[in-house]
Amino acid sequence: MSLYSDAKAIAKRDPAAKGVWQVILLYPGFHVLIFHRIGHWFYRHHMFFIARLISQIGRFFTGIEIHPGARIGNGLFIDHGSGVVIGETSEIGNSCTLYHGVTLGGTGKEKGKRHPSLGNNVLVGAGAKILGPFKVGDNAMIGANSVVLNEVPDGATVVGVPGKVVRQYGNMIQHSIELDHANAPDPIEQEICILLHRVATLEKQFGLYHGPQSKRECGEIVQMAINENGNSSVNTGGSDQHEDIQHPKP
């Protein structure tokens, strides 16, 4: 795919873009792709100093640092871009979207593959850190400010520190195209709602339940957790689990 095709892909996915020529002239996320294409050519021909020099010039003008050794697919959209760092052995598939502050980093000082590989149509939210030589599957979404240290399956949503898979769709959704990173669930909220549900169940058995303590019901979150993890891992306090509980005497 040509650079013009990359610009068209960015213009199509960014609602703020007024046209392809605006992307070509004004978008640092597109400008850095030009620097990277040139630097990567020199890197592949073992002219490492020139390749890195071009990379640093691109960083100076765009605020985005892409090592010339990184392999980048077609249609990459780096939105805003300030503070994005992409390491030497990183691989990025087609039609991915990265927001500002994203790091595709390595762990350890060993040579060889040490940075992540993103599949196709991956969305990485602002400030997220993906660290290590593992794969992030196609159509995955990484929530803002998450720290991902382990492999991510296809179609999964990961949030938190460290990153945790909180949702995985049966039907693949192109997050990087739909830009729906604001809909990522909160794993802490899920755990609290499950605990509240268990407490309410015990209170009912002891005759102490007086209704919900908050305006928001957690039933949908609890049911989602049951569906994702199975009944055995999310004990909602059914009667078969507490048959030996005796009600207190007045």
C-alpha cells in the first residue's frame, strides 16, 4: 500500500479529518510514516546509523519515536501521536490505531525479539504500555493506561494494571476502525459488584436484607462475569452452597 493509501485510510477513520490533503499536510502520525519508510529501507540494507538518524529527525518533528527496525503494516493510524514509542522488534499489522502516549516496549537486555507484535485491526488506547515479546491478537482492544504483560487473544478487550482480559467477543469487531475504546468495562467494578451480590445473598438468608444500598444495580455485571468465567468461578451464593447456614436466634 502506498503512502497516499495510508493517508486515505487515516482520513476515513478520523472524524476530525476534513480530507486526505489535510492528513498529508498536517498530521504528524502520517509524517512519521514517511520518515519510517525511508529509515526502514536503510535499516534493511544494514545502514544502521543513517536509519537511526532519520528516525531521530522524524521524532524531532513529530514527537513520535519509531525505531527503524520496526515492521509496520498498511493503514496505521497514530492519532495525535505525542509520546508514542515503538521498539526495534515491534510488529504492527494492518489497519491498527494507536493513541498518544502508547509504548510498544521490550523487557530485559537480551538480543532478538523483545517487543510485542500487534495483529490486524488492533486499537491501543492513550497511555497504554505493551511490554514484551508476545502477540496481541487480531481485533483486540487495549484500554487507556493499561499495562499489558501477557499475550492477548483475538477479539479481546484488556484493561487495568497489569492488563486483564475483561471481555472477548464471539464475533470479531474491528475496534481500530470503530474507535470504541470508551466502552471498555472496569474489572474493579466487576469484582465489587460480585462481592455486593454475594453479601446481599447472605443477608437475605439471615433475614437482614433491606434492599440495594446504591442506585445502580449490579445484576448485569454479575451475569456477565458468570457468562465469561463460568458458574464455578463466580459463586453468587446460591442455596446449594449454604445449606448448613442457620438463621440466628432473636
